[in-house]
Amino acid sequence: MAELAWPREGLTRVPYAVYADADLYVRERQQLFMGATWNFLCLEIELPNPGDYRATFVGDVPVIVARDWDGSLGAFENRCAHRGALLCFNGTGHGREIRCVYHNWTYDLKGRLTGVAFRRGIAGKGGMPADFDPVHHNIRALRVESFAGIVFGTFSAAAPPLETYLGPDIATRIHRVMRKPIVLLGYNHQLLPSNWKLYVENVRDSYHASLLHLFFTTFRLNRLSQEGGIIVDESGGHHVSYSKMATDRQSADYDGAALRATREGYRLADPSLIAGRDEFGDGITLQILSVFPGFVLQQIQNSLAVRQVLPKGVGDTELVWTYFAYGDDDDALRRMRMKQANLVGPGGYVSMEDGAVGGFIQRALAGAGEASSVVAMGGAEATSQETRATEAAVRGFWKAYRAHMDL
Amino acid sequence: MADIATQLAVERLLARYVASIDEDRLEEWPGYFTETCRYQIISRENHEKGLPIGVFYADSRGMLQDRVAALREANIYEAQRYRHLVSATLIDQVSDGVAMVRSNYLVLRIMQDGVLSVFSAGRYLDRIELSGAEPLFQERIVVFDNKRIDTLLAIPL
């Protein structure tokens, strides 16, 4: 593409071209996903035992993340160093080594080449040259760090240590949710018909929440005046959006809604869905946290999940939802998480619109030319604000994006 | 083996269920379930691993009515219809007036602009109460094979 000139308004404008350009997509892979960023690989509980490994992605780059026999974590490209075949093509595996099915080259769980079939040939004939040194044919490995049970990796030697990358505000709020041992409740995979950035912007966009998602307001389960705000980290790339639905008031609202028909007449026939519990003791009923570029940690009432955003081409994205609970949940709380999972995911009452809205933008890109979208709610800054009627965290994303992409 | 009358009663329930959804008479859908029931849409991946969470879960007819009300009044999504093809209805067992039934489904989704796609394929795992005037689902677990859901799942499967 022609060099993208960012509009002079800066962070309050986003050129539509960023969602449609194939060259930019390749640059994002190189400078952003394989650049000085930390990317979600998996949860530690998904690799419970030494020898466990699983296929994941950094951006669209296939990666294997593994728990080695000494318990340490490692990650390396999911691509054989010989002819480039996928090593792990069934999702998960377990073993002392990983063997490529094509020519049986083998690797240890850090991606180091340990065996080359027929390296010395057969009956003195064939085989690799005498100067072939396996040490020079290890698979490119990532730096791996785990924070609060969440495993991140980076291709970059220049990325700061993970906790520095996250910064104290984000780290504290990750710990708030990842505060005790967790168990896996399930996965959902959702294909979004849009560029990946439209989804990660949506996650950071607290402005749309009460406008696009009408479930709570239709059933009178929410108050728009609820306390809340946005935290944007120093880099701009990470954010936390939080709000407090006073639980007493919520149940009063909801009891009222159940007892008398509201003017519109809409009320839940079975309100058990929203009879949540303040398990954190701080009254915060919603905390959406993002880590640049493609990771989300979600607490929506008692529904806990991480989301991994995976580009699948310029106009396609896969969103992987991983739901979890605490190991010490009582039965009632576990049932509540089951029901409140209805709020989120591909069919969720407060998230299904997000699956489509990026596609509505993607489908309208033709003809946008050099035009830009407007991101000016709450000013021009990308800093924390004590309101959710702001696009500060969206601007923050573009601040970090432009820094990584030299735009 | 289930008798022919039972087979027909079960297949009639499955056919009526599908007709209500595909003909956009969603308000009828909760009526195919008992008051206390279990309805879940879950991926085969989660189901086989014993992971409990899926795409949607309800344990009462009220929660199903709420789903319909939300689709009609609250949630925003592009107009769309399904076309269900249901086959291979297998009654595994009938005891105490309850039939354990398995069937296969294919759901085509047709968007408002006419784009038709294979949206989902999978199995219905049903527990059907036969004692009333009409058979009703005590439990319907929709196990979908496709793992990835395109864009969003609004209408029930």
C-alpha cells in the first residue's frame, strides 16, 4: 500500500484503511505480534502435567506451548525446522519429545532438535552431510513467562519483562481475578467477519456498552448512572473498564421488575440468571481487562473468562473464549457461573452483538478511501477517566499500535 | 425396542420443534419443554472433555421464554432464519414413561440478504417425557460438531 499517513488530528482519528490493507496485515505480524509485545499462549491449568503441550497462536503464527519434564514452560513455533510442516496438528499432545510426522525429525519440549531420521544414511549411503549440526536447526523459541497462572510469550528479545510490560495497575487487576486456583469450565470459538483490530477496539470501547447491548436495560436490570471508570496504562495498549452495579439496588430493581410489569412490560420470567454474588467483596460487577495486543480477561458478574483474539486474514478473526471457575466454588456459585455464561460468548445476551458489529464496519469499508473514523468521546487523551462515556481506551490502543508500527 | 406409536410420537415432537423455530414462531419453542428442564447448546469438544459450559444453558422453561423475549426485544442481530434437517431418530430406551432419544441435525442459516451457509451440524441428545397429552423435553442437549460459531448464535438450535 501507499505509506499510510495518519490524520493530523492524531489519536481521535483512525483511517479506515487500517482494516483493509493486506500489506499492513503482514507488517502487523512482524512488528506487532512478533515484535516487542507479550501474547497470551494459554492458562497454566491447560498444561497440568510435565510433557503436556498444546497448539496455540501468536497473531496468526502457529506456536506450541509446552510444560517440560522439569515443570518449566516453553514455547516455540509449530513448524518443523526441516520442511516446515506443522508439528502439532491435533490441538494437544503429551510426550517426552515431539516428532514431525513427515520425516520423523524430533524435538524436545523447548523446540531443540534431538533427532534426524537416517542422519547417517542407510548402509553407508545417503544421510546428512558430515558438517550437519543439529544445534543450528532448533526451532525458533519464544520467551515465556507466566503471570498469575496466565502464560504469555514473546518472540522479541527487546520486550521488557512481562510484569514491567503489564505495569502495576493492570497487574493488580489481573491478580484481583486470578487470586486462587482455577478450574477449566469450557471453550467457545467464534469467527468474526472483521479485521482483528475492530474486535480489540470494541473491547476497549466502553461508550457502546449501554447503547448496543440492550439486554440489561430492556429487562431493567441495570442503571446507567452506576459507578465506574476506565484505566488506561502508560503505554495506552492495556486497559481496564469497570463498573459497580450496587448489588442491593440491583436485586431491588430486579425484585420490582419481577413483581410488577414495567411500563414496557418486559421482565425476566426466570431472574435466577442475574442473582449474582459479590464474590470479590468490592462491589465491582464488571471488569474487562485487555493486554495489548490481543488478550482479554473478563469478569462479568460471576462469569470469568479469558479471550484470545487471533487474526485469520485481513477480514477474518477467531475469538477463543476460555471459561473458568475457582476450585473451591460451592455448588450454588458453580451453577451461577453456568447460567451467567449465557451473558457472554457467541450467543451471549450482552456479547452477541459484538460478534456482528465489527462485520458491519468491515462490510462498509469499500469506498471509504482515505476517510477516517472519529474517536473523540471523552477528549483527545488516552488516559484513565472516571467515566465510561469515553473512548480513551480505544485511543490508547492506537497510541500503542502506532508506536509499535512506526505509524 | 420402542413401539411404533412411541417412535411416531417422538418424531412428531422433533418435527414440531423444528417447524416452530424455522418458521419463526419462537414463542412456541419453550412449550416443548417441561417446566423444570435442561436445555444446552454445547460443542462436542467441551461435551467430550466433560467441560460443562457451552453457548447457552437453561434449567427452566422460564429461561427459555427469556431467551425468546431477549431475541425479540433486546438483542440486536441481522435478520436470519434457520432450516433444520433432522434425521436418524434413535430411541435408545423407554422406561417410566421417559424416552432417551438421539438424532442428528443439520442447520442451514439464511441471512436477510439471502446468503445461505451451513451453520451447524451435530446431535440432539434428548430425554423425552411421554406421560402427558403431548410428549415434552425434560432434557435436550444440542452437541454441535463444528466447534467454531460463525459471527453469533442468536436463534436456538
